[in-house]
Amino acid sequence: MKRIAVVHDWLTVYAGAERVLEQLLRLFPDADLFSVCDFVPETERGFLVGRKPTATFIQNLPGARTRYRSYLPLMPLAIEQLDLSGYDVVISSSHAVAKGVLTGPDQLHISYVHTPMRYAWDLQHQYLRESGLNRGLKGWLARYFLHRMRIWDLRTANGVDAFVANSEFIARRIWKTYRREAEVIYPPVDTEAFPLCTDKEDFYLTASRLVPYKRIDMIVRAFAEMPSRQLRVVGDGPDSAKIQRIAAGCSNISLLGYKSAAELAVLMGRAKAFVFAAEEDFGIAPVEAQACGTPVIAYGRGGVLESVNGIDTSSPTGVFFREQAEISLRNAIETFEACADQIDYVTCRRNADRFSVPRFSAQITALVSDLYGRKG
């Protein structure tokens, strides 16, 4: 029987990458789990399905619980200290350093890449601007560190036997970064937790962590100029105060804060459309909305182009806007309302089912079995 190790970057929250990890752990119940660090609260550890991860020395560094990201320069060294020599198969779940784990020629290393390190590659300049590191001595130190990370990241790609991407968009980014082909297996979406609802109400919905790149501020500004249209915003985060200021005095905009998954499913089901303005590697929320039978109005970049069918297709499930700008979103809202009768709720649901958990499980199981068999 083959011994399997699963390696994850870091364990702090339950987000998109952790949903993939959860299903990997359920698929391979005897696999051991490794991570740079593990700071998941006791009340939120259900997705680890009983595993006790082996962490690196980062776990014990001062202040790591709240400032683990500040130790990013040490993470390549840390991940290389994990001894996985006793395993036949290593599956890394990586958006940072997990894919850099050391393996030998008789081991099979499959890396499920959520994205190559965006802040080290094509989005470096945006990252430096948003972090205030685009000038001064700190800026130069950050640029030098990211330069070293790129060299390490490229070198460690050679230790991966097979890449898996979470979308065609990320497969192209993997090719651009590492010059390696990647098989696309979309992440698992628990569509059963988001039931079809055909009884819609007269409001639009957006839901996300309130962080800059999600562009919730742009969505709120657009609706501030459309007082006859209702917008409900779910989520909280660093941009909360900024978005509250933008929405101040707009009676058509409701900021609902954090909602549980069950509460969010109800809101998604009742909304006339879900608005999504981020450029994501994949984007789970638009799939959850479609599972509820709710059309999506989305910024037409990134993985959402693979999960939403535009209004110009034979089975549309949404409308795209081409620029992250208020005028572009307002035009998309107008287009949606003019063409809403072309979008069928059941078609949205069927489209979402393409990304279900059973589909993910079957594809991963077949891939591991096939590659391990060929490895001999």
C-alpha cells in the first residue's frame, strides 16, 4: 500500500485552498499532513478531519501566530526541512512554498497549484504598491527578496512530477512561470449546500472578504449612482470602514457584515443576480451563486470566464463587464436587465454542478492512480 503525504502552505483559516485540502484529506484517509505552520482555532478544525499536522520551525518563532506572513523569507528553508523520504506519493497544495518540498527520484510528487506566487511574479508591482513598498530602502529590500523567491520558485518546479491547476487561467500562468504543462481539475464546490431557488427578490448581492483586490468599493460606488437598484453586501475585512464611508447616505445599499454559510446560501438564492468584481484564479462564490440558480454579473478576467457562461453563449448564466470601473459595471447591469429573460435558473444550476465535490474526487483519484501506476 502506498504511503501518502499531503503538504499545505500554512493553516490559519478555512478558505478556497483549504476546501481543496479538506477533500484531499477525505480522499486519502491514511495520508499524513504537513504545513509550514498551524494556527487554526480549535473550533474551526473540522476541515482537517482529525489530522494533526506536522509543522516547521516557523510555528515556534516569536509572533508567528499573528505575523506568520512576515516570515515568508524563511519559508523556503522551512519547507525544505520537512522529511518526507518515507512516503511514496507527495501531494502539495500550493500557492506559495508547499511545492518546494524535497522528494527523491522514486517518489511521485503531484502539486495542485492554486496559483504560482502572484506577488513574486506577474503581480509584483501591484503588490508593492498596495503594501506601500514601492519606494525607499524597504522597497528595495522587498524587490531583492522577491527576486530571490523567483529563483527558488523556478528551481523547485523541477522537483514536481506533475502539475495540476485549478483553472485554465492558472494552467497558463504555470506555463508562463515554469514552462510546464498542467492538468486542470477545478476545485470542489459544495453545490449541495447552495440549493436552487427560483423565487427571486428585487436586489443584487455581492459577498466577499472586504480587501482591496476584491473591488467591493467599486461595486458600492456603482450602485451609489443607481439609487433605484438595491444592493446587499456580505462580508467584512480591512476595507470595512472605507466601504461604509462610500455607502453612507445611500438607502439602496445595505452592508450586512459577516454571514454564516447557511445565511449566505439563503441570500444568494433570493438575489436577482450576484455581482463579482475580482480577478480570481478560479472564484468559488460565482459557482455557489449559480448553484442557487442566480445569474452572475462578473468582471471578465481570470477563472470566472470558465465558470460563468456569458450572455452571448447558447446557455448563458451571466453577464461580463470588461473593466474594473463603475461605468463598465453599470452598463453590465443595464445589459443584464435587458437580457434577463435569456438566463434560465435551472441552466445556472446545471452549470454549477460541473464543479461539484464528487467530480473533483473522481478526477483526483483517477489522476493519482494513473500517475502512480506509470511511476511503477
